[in-house]
Amino acid sequence: MTVFHLLNCSILTFGPHAVYYSATPLSEYDTIGTSVKAAIVYLGTALVKLICLATFLKVPENDSFDPYQELLKALIGFIDVAGLYFALTQLTHRNISQNHKFQAVGLGWAFADSILHRLAPLWVGARGLEFTWEYIFQGIEGNANLVLNLSLAALGSLMWLRKNKPRTLIPIIYACNGVLATMPSITCYLRTLGWHPPKLVAFDLVSSLVMAFISWQLFSACE
């Protein structure tokens, strides 16, 4: 039973990444190299964020919400945007379109995030003798994170790679990018309000779908 639970949770967490790669033109254009490079950049970015968090944030004495600490955490979260900028503009890629480039980068970014934050908890916890919904919710959260990272990569592509975008849409693109970069702090705030995992996961799913729809509309308007 524990092996099946671990397998199910792992497929739920990491399976959508493989399905997305296989079901889209990314596999036809062999963009796995771009995704791997983006994953490596993510790991470097995560290391920089970890150093900044350990340097500038203090250990909370309780679970109360500290606006100053959360604001600082949100600012540190913008390191992800800098890392994504490097992955989209500075790495050498195959001769692929912008559509395929941002998808490959976003997919590698999301997969590295799931490996870093969810693989160890799954391996340690999902093998327990007692069934728990925690790791099911964790897998669903990973799916929402995949959508959010693809949206962030799409907006980053519009910001840094698309030159002929309408000037009226530029503030909206930057505002949406800022919202996506601060999503972890928003989730943390909701957790301090006493939101239980089902509500948090539902919020992550709804917000990721909304941001994906907005990103798609902006991307279509800039073509």
C-alpha cells in the first residue's frame, strides 16, 4: 500500500511535466536541452535566494504574520525574475520560436522547483504506513506551480524578447509579473490566517488558471 501511495503521489507531482513535454511541440523540436539549462539556472537562483533568506530574514518566534519580513521575502522572490531573465536571454538555445522557448524554459524551471521542494518530502513521508492527503495536495500544488511558472515565463518572454508589443499593455505585463513573483508571500499570508491545505490548494489552482488565462490573452494581443 505504501509503495502504491508513493507511486501515485510521485506521478501526480512529476507526471504532468512529462505529459506537457510529450503532448506539445516541445518534443518535436527536441527542446530538452533548453529545459535542462533552465533547471540548472533555477538551482543556482534557488541557492542565491537561500543565502539571501538566511542573511536578511530572522527566525520567527511564532506563526504570526510579520509584514516587514514578508515584504522582504517578496523582494527576495524577485530573484526568480532575474534568474528567468538570464535563462530566456543569455542562454544559448536551439533555433526555436519564442513560443517554444518560453515553454521549454518554464517547464524546466517548474520541474526543478518540484524536484527541489517536493521530492524529499514525498520520499520520506509518502512511504508512511498511514495514508494522508498531505502528499496528494502537494502533488496538486505542483501542478498549479507548473502553470504559474509557464505563465511567468510567458510574461518574461513578452517583457524581454518581444519588441513590437503595444505600449498600452506594458504596464499590465509588468504588474502581472509582479503578482506572480509575490505569490509565495500571498500563500504564506493565507496560511497564517488559518487556511487549511484544501483551501490553499484550491486558491493555488484558481489563481494559476486565472494568471494563465491573462498571460495567454496578453501573449495573443502582442502577436
